[in-house]
Amino acid sequence: MAFTYSAGSLVKARGREWVVLPESEPDLLVLRPLGGSDDDIAAVLPFEPVEEARFARPEPSDLGDQRAAGLLRTALRVGFRSGAGPFRSLAGIAVEPRAYQLVPLLMALRQKTVRMLISDDVGIGKTIEAGLIASEMLAQGEATGLAVLCSPALAEQWQQELRSKFGIDTELVLSSTVSRLERGLDLGQSLFDRYPNVIVSTDFIKSTRHRDDFVRHCPDLVIVDEAHTCVAADDTSASAQSQLRYELLRRVAEDAERHLLLVTATPHSGKESAFRNLLGLVKPELAQVNLESESGRKLLAQHFVARKRADVRQYLTKEDGLADDSLAERTAFPSDRFFKDETYKLSPEYRALLDDAIDYASERVEAAGGQGKREARIAWWSAIALLRSLVSSPAAAAQTLTTRSAAAIAASAEEADKLGAPLNSDAADSDAMEGMDVAPGAETDEGPVKSQLAELAELAEQLKGPEKDLKLKALIKHLKALLADGYNPIVFCRYIPTAKYLAEQLANDPETKKRGPLGAKTVVKAVTGELSPQQRIERIEALAAEAGQDAAARRVLIATDCLSEGVNLQHYFDAVVHYDLAWNPTRHDQREGRVDRYGQRRDEVRVITLYGDDNGIDGKVLEVLIKKHRQIKKDLGISVSVPDELSTGVTDAIVEWLLMRGRENEDALFSADAFKVSTAKLDSDWNSAAERERQSRSRFAQRSIHPEEVAREVASIREALGGAGEIRTFVRESLGALGGVLRGADGESGDFTAQVGGTPVGLRDALAPVVGAEVVEKDREIPFRSDPAVARGEAALVRTDPVVGALASHVLNAALDTQAEGARPARRCGVITTDAVSTRTTLLLVRYRFHLTLPSRSGERQLVAEDARLLAFEGAPKNGAWLTPEQAAALLDATATENTDPHFGERTMTRILGQLSDVNSYLETYGDELAAELDGAHRRVRVASGEIVRGLSVTAQKPADILGAYVYLPAAASVPVGVSA
């Protein structure tokens, strides 16, 4: 027997009620349980009994109090997985986007083929913005598959973000996983046909061996992370790796039907031609169009969004052109970074070792210069390795002195540069951070030279500890000050041996009962490139867990630059110490950006930069590169990259001077001709890049979407799914009614904590997997935050938070089941006597379901949307005077002014419920109006995509479900206890 139920119908099967989904066929029903999630979807075959379900009318004896209607409405809306409104995915994702993050989504929906360059500043949320577009396009059928191209170090983070926040499951395509994935393929099948959603290592797939297969079978939606590393300027010789990446993207972008999202915080990278090449990937004509003209700027504005924090810190206010601040959104970014440069001097023993090393390196470079270009470059990279590791730490120096130089095997000068540069320089656009934190080698020969290096290594080993390593001693002093002020710092190092050495010197050792210098309650751990990306995250979370909730406990993370990109650490740390200076200031900005971003609780992030006053290198790098970078960022509000070749020119001049003249004459460096030429070139080009960036931000500010348009959609979303104030009230009232113990919420933030040990067992069981079984079993406090950016173990007061979802599901199920044990905060009916009304008023909670036909490039999509509305009328149902939606919603705030006799209340409720059939025609008409509004909203956000709009239709599923009915009686009309009516 074939099924005849349409999408959106309510059916009963397997002892529960379900909503029929559009994927159903005549011989197969695809169902989602009422109030359930997509994880609970089931398929039912014709031999199973299925019958049409109608919502049983509310039980008149099951009366709730004045809170019942509001709690039931919120519980219902939190459970929606396909809410009404123009965005098909927002109700089903586990993140509540900020209003400004909707701008790229609105821009994308106006394009037939989405091509965008998202260049918002660091920490604003570009990953969320790209994820919103991807989830919406997949939900609408505009895309059937997704590929994210990113660094292998960030692949697992992208996978986790897409799965946990957007419900998109992906496969990792990395050099370490591809063999396993290929073993499961059919003969002749492509990896990218088998797995529609993939996270791909850009550096793995760019090789000619893999690129062609990817381009042939590439999904129709591609996101490119850190896109600026995939292009190069026309006037410089790009590395072979950059050329391969650019060729990969160029071929991916050649398909004019492919959706492409390029994501980067630094689209310029200091070069106008590189920016143009990036734009050319988005739309070929953008590479040549005159961006000074009005038409050029208009074309770019359709595809380019680039905002600073100041642009979105306060959004949808009167300053944005809105009539009032009712929809205003304030995002709590840290207001500033507090910079402090702290110096240290070398101990006599360390100074002697450094001088010996400089003498050795100078002799080797001078001798190699007469042997040929290859030998000279090998000696040069060995000298830089030796000097940088010595300035870093005794541990790094000892390892470098006993390790063979990577450049030593080079067959030519060019190969020596290719092998030596990645390990010894800090290029902003290096191919990958992976493996770049190992200590470089300095050894190039056997015999006496090797013996000399071994002696230096032994001397370095003897300098470990704060007595002779005064840099370490200075670090301890500054860390103690930070910890005393309540900060939890990250200490960034250049090399793995340095990070491990610091952790060993600073940490407490329970086994030997050795107490570190930072105190018994300070937990110290190191994270380096020796760990896989997932292991790094696990170690950071272990550090946070070990420090625990003790207010006196502190966390110190020692890290190499394997954490300077992609990994978000703002929930656990709020200060940065640069233990080793990077030779490109962009690296410093990347480090600081790990904690200075949305979700950071501190208003001021502290940054301490340690530099050697007398080591011949640090002071010059700080003065010429780091401080200038800071000043430009302060002036512009964003970071401007220094071209790698310019920063390398300056650092090369510093090293060359040091090798030629030693530390004693270092002050004369600033007057040296070579140094003046390199710094003048740096200043000129960097200032030009900063001016171009300033003009670009001004000329190309996001103007294609006006704040009024965003405000309209934000209001629509809140109307359909609820706002922050509603969720806070729901959580507090529900938990309080269910036996939870709440504390706080007196402050301006509205944050509070709750203990759930006394709540019903069903709720505790639902919360345990979300907050942790130990938290529930030991009745620990769960922090609830108004800010959606919460740390692990905290709950956000937004509908998408899993704790809020579990609570809403419990409240809704208890309201629908009159036999449920324990407290039931929400009820389906109630009679309230109040002075908020002057005549009998009935409030109905009505659920509407809509059947959408949404045309897309992959064919028509049949979807179901849900909406919950409050409708109210005065008087009898047959001749009721219907109130406006605002008047109906205001009834939720009505308070009972006196008790209502239960028997009178039950008789009143019975009479009203028996007459509700008289309002059916009004409910159907109202449903048709909502369907028309939903149709209009879909057309509105796709106003520029005529082809997509044609064929769109929305119809209301009838009859609507009356989930709740609540009667409000004026105080004068109530009947006293004991008086019959």
C-alpha cells in the first residue's frame, strides 16, 4: 500500500508523532519526530502501521500558571529545525550568528553563482560567515558538495567547526589520510565523487599528480582559507609552491558555474598586483577593472566584504541609519592590546658563548665566500641558524650545534636557499607552519669544525637555568607579574627545544615534588609541532581542565608558531609573551590574534615582547620591524603585511653587520650604507602598502547591503526563532521551576550559574552528555553566558546551545505528556485572573507548517518550514475581536493579580476549548498570510537572482495545530473560591 501523506503532514507511527519530510516517496516515509532533531530522522516502510495524527486538544484540567504559555512557546521554537524565514539553514545550525555576520550571506544569496572575497579583520568570524553561506547553499540545493582548501594544520579544526556548528560532515583529504580513503573506492571512482564534502590540504592537492583529478571532480562549492597565500604579485618571482597553488585555484575558478569563497584577513599582503590576482579568481574582469571609477567600485562591492572591528563593534544602531536602537547589537571585542617591551642582558658566560659563535660563523662565511656561491649560501644559512638558536635558548643552541644543516646537502646556491630559508626565516606566506619549529642545523663539515661545534654545544648545555640564562630569569619575573594580575598567558617561542626547555624550567613536577617558580597552583604545558593538530587541542584542553575552576589557579601555555594560525585560544588565555622575536612582524600579529578576538573576556589583552639588549640582533629587529608594524596597525585599525623580501633584506643586513664587525660596534649599524638602503626601501614600500590599504578600506567599504536590510532580516529571524531576552527568561524560569539552584544575574551582563542536581532525572540524563556526567553527578555549577562565544563547560543563552536545547526538549515533552512525573513548568492551557485585561481574552499558541517548493540549479527542492505564533481574541470565539500580534505577545507578561478557583478555571477552559472550532477559518486565513510573507521574504533576499526566484512557492499545511490555549480574565470577573459559576 502506497503512502499518500504530503510533506509537512503530522502522522503517528511506532507509538509517537512525526512530521513527514519532503524526501518521502510513495513506498517510503521519511519522518522527523515531533520536537526532535535531524539526528532522530527515521524511515518507515508500507507494512508498518501509520495513521494521520492530529494534535489532541489541551486537557482542561491540566492548568498551568502565568508562565505556562511563554515557556511552551519558547520550548517549541527552540526545537524547530526548519524555521520560517528566508534562510533555510538557520534554525538547524548550532551557532547563532551575529547580525553583521549575515551580511556576506545576504550578498551571496543575491548572486546566481556565488563568488566572494571575505576579508574581515582577524577575530571577527570569517569561518562562521563562510559556514553560514555553505550551509544555506547546501540546504537550498544550490550546492551539492563542498570542498574546503586549507593548511593541513587547520584541517581538523575546519572539520570540527563544520560538524559541530553547521551539521556538515566532511572527510579529511590529507597526505596522511588519502591512502585509506582511496582503498574504499570503486574501480575508476574519484575520491571527490565518493565523498561530496571534503576538507583538503592545499599543499597536498596542488601537486600536478593530484590536482587534475581534483579539478575534474571538484565539488560545486569551494572555500579557500588563507587565500592570500595562493597568489603572488606580478613584479616578484613567486615561489614554485605559490605558483602551484595559484594554478590550482585558477583552474578551479575557470568553471563559471562553481561557487567560490575566498577567505583571508590580509587580501593585499602589501602588493596591489597580488590583490588584483586574488580578485581575478573571484571574477576575471575585477583583475583589470578601474577601481577608481564608480562602476568599478560597484562591481567590486557585490563580491568583496572587508570590515574592521570598529565597523561592527556596535551594529544596527541609529548611527547606521536606523530609526532606533531596538535591534542594536554590541559585540565585545577587546578594546585594545597593551604592549610592553621588556629587555634583558646576557650573563657573562652567555655573552662569551655568543661571541665565540659569532667568530666561528664569521670565519665560516668568509672562508666559504672564496669557495663558490653554493658554499657561500650554505655557510650563510648555517650562520643564521646558529645565531637565532643561540638568541632563543641554550637548549635550542645545543641542538642546532649538533645537527647537520638542512642546506648542507644542496647541489647549488638556489637549492641551498630553498632548503635553508623556510627553517631560518619567518616568511608571512610560508607554505605551511608544520615542521617549521624544529631547531635548524648549523653543522656542515666533519673533523675539526665538528669538534669545535660540539665544544660550543657543551658550553650551551651548561647555561641552562635562570642563574646563567638571564632571558629565562626575565621571563619568570614577567610571568609572575601577569599571573598576579589574574592573567593566563601564552609564551610563544621559535623552536621546539626552547618550548620544551621552558616548560621543564617552569612547571611543577608532582613525581619529584619539584615546585616551579610560578607557584603551586600554576599549570604549565608545552604545545609544539611534535604533536598532531588534534593532540595540540587535547593538550590545551587538558591544561584548562587541570587548572580547573579554582579562582586562584593559573594557566601558562608554552607554544611554538604551530599555534600562531587558526587555533582559537581566547577562552583560555588573555595575554601573549613573545619570548623569541619573529623576523617578520606579521607573525607577531598572528600570535596575538589567537587571544585577541571575539569571545575574549578581557577588555585589554596584554602583550609582552622580550628582547635582548646586547645580543646584536633583537634590538634592531624590534626597532625597525616590530614597532613600525604596531604603529601602522594603530593608525589604520588593521594589520598591513610587510613584504617578505623587504623584511629579509633588513634582517640580512643585521646579520651581515654582526658577522663582519661583532657586537661591539652594533650601534654603528644604523649609519651603515647597506642598512640604510634596506630600511629606506622597507619604509617606502611599507608606507605605500599602508596607504593603499587605507584607501582600499575607505573606497571599498561594504556598501552593497544596507544596515536596514540586515535589520529587517534580523527582526524576521527573532520573530520566528526568538531572541536573547526570551531565551534567558526561559532558561531561568524553567530551571527554577524544575528544582535548579540559580545564582547571579544581578549584573549588567545577565550571566548566572545553575546547579541541576535537584532537577528531574530525565533532564539530568539529557544534560549529562552535553555538560559532562561529572558536572551533573557532583552537582557543579553550570555557567550561563549572554555572550554566545563560550568556553567548554559553559552554556550560551541562545537557542542553538545544546544545553538550552536539552532543557527545551524536556520542557516541551513534559508539557505534551500530562502523565509525566515531576515538575512541568509549561502547560498547554491555563486560566489567569489579571488586571492586564478588561474583558475575557483568549491567547492561542498555534503551530504552522509550510510546504516550500524552492527552485535551485540542482532542481526543485521540497522543504518543510515551521512557525509558532501567538494569536489572541477578546470575547467569545465565534465573534472574537482579534488583537494585533504585539498585543497578543504582551499577554505573556501579564501577572496574576489574584488566585483563580481551580474548578471555575477548569469549567472555563472546557467551554473555551469546545468552541475553538469557530476560529478555524481565521487560523487558516492567517496561515495563508504567513505563507505569503514567507514567499515574499525568500524573494526579497534573492532580489538580484531572477532565475532562482521563478518557480518559488509556499503553501500553508492545514489545519494548523493549536498547541496551547490560555484564558485571561479581568479581576472583577473572577469568581471567588467556593462560588459556583
